[in-house]
Amino acid sequence: MFEIDPNSQSNLDEVTTSHVHLDVAVDFDAKVLRGTATLEMQALKPAEEVVLDTAHLLIKGAHLIESGGKSTTLPVDETTVHKVYGTALRLKLPHSVAKGDKFRVVIEYETTAEGGAIQFLTPEQTLGKCHPYLFTQCEEIHARSMFPCQDSPSVKISYSADVRVPKPLTALMSAIATGQRDDGVAVTYSFEQKITIPSYLVALVVGNLKVANISDRCAVWSEPENLEACAWEFAEMEKILQTAEDLITPYVWGRYDLLVLPGSFPFGGMENPCLTFVTPTLIAGDRSLTDVIAHEIAHSWSGNLVTAKNWEHFWLNEGWTTYFERKIVARLSGEDSRQLSSIIGEDDLQESVTFYGKDSPLTALVPKLHGIDPDDAYSTIPYDKGAHMLYYLEQLVGGPTVFEPYMRAYINEFQGRSIDTDDWKAYLLAYFAKHNPEKLELLNGVDWAKWFYAPGMPPVGNKYDERPQRVCLDLADRWLKAAESSAYDQFSAEDIEAFSTMQKVIFLTRLAESAPLKHDTLAAIDSAYALTSYRNFEVRFGWLALALKSHYMEVTSSVVDMLSIQGRMKYTRPLYRLLHACPDGKDLAEKTFKRLRGFYHPICARMVEKDLGL
């Protein structure tokens, strides 16, 4: 236990899962899923039991089906309980299985309200106000609260499902829909995902959902009330997907659909295969936040095809994806966009390092997570520190023309597999030894131990092109100079009209570096640019964070409003922390959270609770 994956109690070294079939019914009244999970398994060596990960599941029974079809009831042992990793479901086999033996385990179960994967929404929490809604979020270790499984990214499974839902609701999964059966009261939707994936990518949504086709393989799903806006915002999905294919390798998943969820979705996006989940905070009305779509599309290769073996190597998913995202954006919008995104990433990385502490082991690219909930280690570090290293290596070996062929070869080498950082490094060196041996000396000179295991900021800085950010830095510096004499008449809305979203964020970040600002300065900034009511969430968040860092309480109603309409952790956690730190904000932060706790996804609610010390 814990040798292969420190966050799983399954006996991963003894047995593995090749396929899972879920046969479940959704009960909105009881707010549970109930049914069976059938796991097709194989022994990796002689074994006497199967140990699966579960968390807050009601296990009703289990039986073994052997290759000849014989069915045997299995005793259920749930006495091994870990405070972080849940309950180990131990199923004692009637006889030892030999290496290579194949068998099926069928488990009847029911989810419970305490599980972290599923959020049930009342009709009032939806746009239409008429129908209930549910969605799942299994990353990182929450699949075990949706179904019993080997909840480790080291195990990649195909899966199928039959999901019974009350009419007139629709079910979608991270798989291809294969049919539906209507019994008059409910509809059973069937799905199949033939490409193997880790358990955290199994996803389900049920609600009043409608679809708008973007291309032959791309569509947008949402509640009907905002379908038109969503379809317009993401009309360039096919173009982004084609750009990613041109950059990396052909897309293998068949469909790329996108689901816009209710506001409580805790992330910007989730790369569920065939059906990316995204937050409605991306609906800016000007397609200015679709870099998140480039990120989620890039996951179709890094993370979904080539997967980190466990959460200590999460950078292999997110660092590569952030690197791919920026290269996709550069092809779509120019290299300046990549440079600006990288600069913002450096600022975000510095903020995460400051939050945890520069000596915190959780700021290492490859942290140790024994006994730690991966949710507690979640930050921008694997994203931006990983992308920072890949950019550094790209420049070290001679630029994109040298690095991109390796990048494609890496995906082709490891697709369908789960790997760790040592696997990645060994292939990097082997590739250049074969294809560009003159570059090997440069790579052998890299201090890999510092890059992988040292806490804090990366050991080597990258030099990004500062020209694209010059205009926004100059504007910020003008404001700081003007603040000395309150000479604000020189500023107007035209100052930022031509700025991209990233330039506006850099402008606000520059100002935040000098926080706290004088309150008359902040009032003048808001008067000039109307940031308190800005539609673009990325810009509005940057402004509200700056204001709270300066204890400018004139924005508190806007802060509470933003906390009330969305639960994206990127915004929600910092806003609560900053409001809580204001001299007059502690009570308001705690009262607001207690009022809204039921609105947030369980993952978000638990993390905010920790942030506020509740």
C-alpha cells in the first residue's frame, strides 16, 4: 500500500483494473446515485484479496465472477479507514489468483451526501429554476466517492455506463453516447469510453441540457437559458482544436464537446475526455477568456493521453498542458500573447510560493504527498513551474524548431500510459542522445535535482519579451506617480480600451505590487475604468484583489456579489482570504461563507473553510 501511489489504499502492485461498467440510477430526492460498479480485473502477481478505494460510500454487497462465469459472494471488510484517503474496501477472494488471471468484481453501492465528487443542485440554483442538476468533479482523489475503484492515475481504464435519470433531464458523460431507452418515467442513457483513462476523468452531469453544434465533432452544451451566449463565446472551438492538432498530433477522442456548468463549478475547466467542463465565468461576451479552452483542449494529449503516475508528478499533466496552451495561443494570436501569458504565470507562481512559504516542500515541482490530501497541495505551482521549466529547456536546446519534434515524439512514446518524472527525464535524454547528440551536454548540465525537488521559485529564471507588457506597466507607473499629488485628471477609459485581458491583468498586478494604495487613488481608478462592475471576471477579480489588499472597503458589496454568483476557486479562495484579512472584513467574510456554503462545490467549501480557519 502507498508504494506506487501515496494517495491510494488499493493493492496496486497485486491487481489492476482494465474496464469499469457503471449501472446507476440518479435519485434527486435522496441526492444519491445507486447501482453497481463492475470492475474487470487482472492479477499482476499471486493475490488473495482486492483492495479498492472508497470514500463515504454505502456498500451493500459484492461478488466475484470468474472467467468461467461462476459467481461467488465476497465478504466485505471496511475496517481500514484513513482520515484523508477514505475507507479501504477489502474483498477477500475465495481462493488465491495467479499472475495473469482475469476476473470481475461486482459491487452494489450507493453514494452519500458526505462524498466530495458529486454536487446536487436544487432547481433554484440553476438558471432555469425548474429542474434539479448534478455534476461530478473527481480530480484529484474523489472518484472513490462516486464509485469503488483503484483511484490512482497509475491505473488507466476504459469504461461504459448505463445511467437512469428522471424525464425530462439529460445525462452526459466523459465518453461517447451510444444510445438511450425511455421507459415512460425515466430515460437510461448509455455511454462508452474506449480509450483508457484514469479514474479521475470519469465524469457525469445530469440536468436540463441543450446543445449547439459548432462543427462535425464539436458542440456546446448548457442550460437553454444561456445556450446562445455560450455557443457564441466558444464558436472558435474547432479552430483551436485544429491548431492543437497541427502543433502536437492528431486528436484521437472522436468528439470534443464543451459543457458550461452552473456557477458553483470550482475550476476554470476540467478536461473530461469528449466533454470538457467549464465555468460560466468564461462568458465575457467578447471571447477574451478562451485561453482556458486552449488549456483544456491541450489536456487531450498531456494528462488524458500521457498521464502522471501519481499526484506527486502532477506537473506532467499541468506543466505540459500550460506549455502547450501558450504555444496554441501563440499560433492563434501571436507570440506576444504567449509572452504575456508566461509573465502572468510567473506572477501567479510567485504568489503561490509566497502563500505556502518559499521553503515549503509543497512548492517543489515534485512534492512528497505521503499522508497529504492532494487538494491541499493544489496550486499554480505544477502549472507554472512546470511550464517555466519546459520553456527553459526549449530555449536551452535551440528553440521551437529543435524542441517541438521532441515534444511530439514524447506524446507518441507515452500515449496510453502513466509515467513519473524519472520516465520523462530518461526519455528526454534518450531522445536528444539519438536525434541531437550535440544538445546532450547542455541537458546533462541541468541541475535536475533543484528543478524537481527544491522548494521555492525555479532555480533558473526565464527571459521573456517585455515589450508586450511595456504599455500596461507604463500606465500603472503613471498612476503611482499621479497618486503622489492626486493628479488624476489625466486618465480616462481610453487608456485601457486597446488592452487585451492579459494586459489589463498585468496593469492591475503592477499596481498590486505597491499595495496598499491610497483610497482616493483607488476611487479614481474605478471612476476612470469602471472596474467594480467589469463583466470580464479575470479583470474584475484583479481589481477587487487590489482593492482588498489596500483595505478599500467601498468594493465589499461587489466582492460579496462575486462570491455569491460563482464558486471558481481561483477567485473564491483569494477573495475570502483577502476580505478576512481586512480590519473590518473578518465577520463579513465568515458570515458570507456560512450563508453560501451550500452553494459551493464540496471541494471549494472545504478549502475555504480551511483558509478561514473555521
